[in-house]
Amino acid sequence: MWPGGVQPKTKQGNITFKNDSIVLECKTEGATIAYRTNGTERWLIYDEPLSKDDVNKIEIKTVRYGYKKSETISHEVPSN
């Protein structure tokens, strides 16, 4: 089913800080980006830029149906 019998892996996401926003991206077409902030346990689905207000740390992981999920990456959020 997979090309060459090897399950593809979702590419790791990218975190960009623009002005007062946090922008998350993934180069795997059709991938979903999940994130959580400040060490919370609950993962949320990313659908629009996040406000940097009250965010000290962000973690993200990406997955596409049928692919292996990416590793989780984390980043300290710079203050303005």
C-alpha cells in the first residue's frame, strides 16, 4: 500500500513568531498540526495564528492520516 512498502512520515512542523502572533506550518500536504501551550496536557488543532499573549512555551506535532506522526518539538516564546 505504501510506496516501496515503507510508511511515509509526516514532516516536522515549523514555528514562526511574527509580531504578536505564533504561526505554525507543515510541509506535508494535508497534515494536521496539533499544539499545546505552557505545559498543558490537552492538545488542540491549529487552524489560525495564535496570539503570543500569555504563552511562554509551545509544543507542536504533525500527522497526516496513513503517515507516521512527527516528533514533538517545543520552543520558548520570545517576549516582545
